[in-house]
Amino acid sequence: LLVGSGAAKVELKVGSDVDMLFSNGSWYSGWISKWQGEGKAKHSKIAVIDFQDGDRQKVELPNLEVRPAKVARLAPTTAASKDPPNSKRELDEEEDLYAVGARVEMLFDDGVWYKGRVSSRTEEKGYIVFDDGDRRRSVFPHLEIRRILPNGQ
């Protein structure tokens, strides 16, 4: 879905980082986790936006209260890959690999690593929302889940 005008047009798609204005006057960062069909207005779509705190909102786009994120949190990646990426960056020992909002991949029974984002988390359990909109509960850490580093590696 293209939003904006003229040279400032931006394509919003599943996985796009966005900011949303809430009734308290603050902008909160989230990402489009899936599309839920056409909106009421011409050339509009219903988006599901997930937030780092686990909140989820449905909103018709384009919408003046939703804008592309001013700062993307992580590099964009493709939806699925057969080969594991090789990390070129070391993580701090203290860094939580599976924090809410972290980009991850999960190995499915078909042998494909599917990309998604940690949407909620307790100490050892949480949910991953995949780029195709699917949602799975998981235990962290897990041998079949790996972190996608910010450089996309």
C-alpha cells in the first residue's frame, strides 16, 4: 500500500515499521504484522499493527494517525530462506536475543526458516508473529529459533 504524496510516497507492507498516534498524544512504534482485507475507503486496506508491549491494533490505512517509522528498528529481510545466515557481528553477553520486537527465524517442518518478530514474552515463553501473519507460541531459547541481527545477517 503506497502512502504519502509525490516523491515522499512510501510503500507499507507486512513487516513495515510504523509509528501510530494514540489518544494520549504520543506516537508509539510498531510494525504491520498482517493485512485483513480492503478498507471502506477507496484504495485502503485494514492493517494489524503489533507493538513492542504486546498491544495489537487494527487500523484502516492510509490514516493520518499512522506514519512510516522515522527510524527503522531493524534491517528488512525476506520472508523465508533455506540457508542460515552467518553472523558478522558479536552480541553482548547481556543482550537479550529474543526481546520483544526482535527479528527472528523459526525452522518449520518443511525445512524452511520463516521470519517474524517476537511479539510478547515472559521469562521463558512468548509469541512470534511471522511476516505472513501466522502467530506461534514458543519457548526461548529454542534450537529451532534464531535471532536475525540488525545488519540482516
